[in-house]
Amino acid sequence: MNNFNAASSLKSAGVGRLLVRLLWVLLGFGIASTLLSLLQVIAQPLYQLLASLDALISIVTSLFNLTSIIVFLIWLYRLHADLRNLFKEYPITPGGAIARFLIPIYSLWGIANTLSTFADRFKVEGDDFTRLSEQVRSLITPLYVFMMGSNFVNRIAAKNPQDKFLPFWFLLSCILDLGFTAVLLQLAKTMQTAITQKAKRAIS
């Protein structure tokens, strides 16, 4: 049984591929925004010539961010529907996974719980699943660091719009957002690979 047939049995496969593509696009926009923000810090006159491009990239990035959030939530729901089908007693329901990511304060525990539960369940499968589960677990801390760091820096920038260090805060925010996107991309790829391999084993 090949990977294509295994993936076709999963509800999360198609939206997972779309999510990965969107995150790659966001990664590209993030790199561009970071370079422009760096230019704003070290070469203000040159940046002024490209300020309109930076504004356009920010608008397009916001649209892609919104789309990616929606697609991510659909993927997360379908992924957990697949997990419940593949594992008889998987403890997190599709709705429960969404709640763990969306509900404020609860999500501080919920995101890590969702990812660690996934990692723990695949670790006991052995073989290549152990490596994939360890990779998911290793990305939990960086995800929190980039996510919380970005929120903190953005709040500083919002509270002090006249701050002379504002360009520096924008640069730091871009770097943190770039890291967050890269981690999320790797998580999506790793988790989708793991569940596809599990489906392949189940139907072979």
C-alpha cells in the first residue's frame, strides 16, 4: 500500500497539504518583512524608498495569516478525527483539540497537552514513529518561546508608538514571527507524516 492510498483514507490529508503550502508562503513573506525591517534599522533613507512595498507585504501577509489560521483549525479538527479513527482510545476529541488552542489561558496548557499527547501516542508505535514523536515534542518549547515572545514585543510596540526604538521592536517582532511560522510548518509536516505512516500501516 503506497503513501498516496494511505493519505487518501485520511480526512486531514488534503487540508494538511494546503496548510503546508500556506505556511511556506508565509515563511517567504516573513523573510521579506524581516529584511525590510532590518533595512529600516540600519539604513532608514534606503528603507523609505521601499516603505510602500513593506506596507503592501504587511497587508498581504495579514490576509495569508487569517487564511492560515482558518485552515490550521480545520486541519487540527480533521487530524484529531483521524487520530480517533486510528487509535481506539485517543483521549482528545476534535472539538477538544480546537478548545485547547483557542480558549485564552486554557491554551497555555492546552497547546502543549495536545502536542505531547500526540507525541506520546506515536512514541509507543516504535520504528520511525519514535523519531517523529520526539521531533514533535522538541518543537513544543520553541513554539511557546516564539509565540509568547512575539505577543510580548507587539504589546511593547503598541503601547509606545513614539518610541525611538520602534523600528528595532518591529525587527524583533518579524524575527519572532518568522521563527513561529517555521516551527508551525515543521510541526504540521511532521504530524501529517506520522499519521500518514500510521494509516499506511493500518490498511496494509
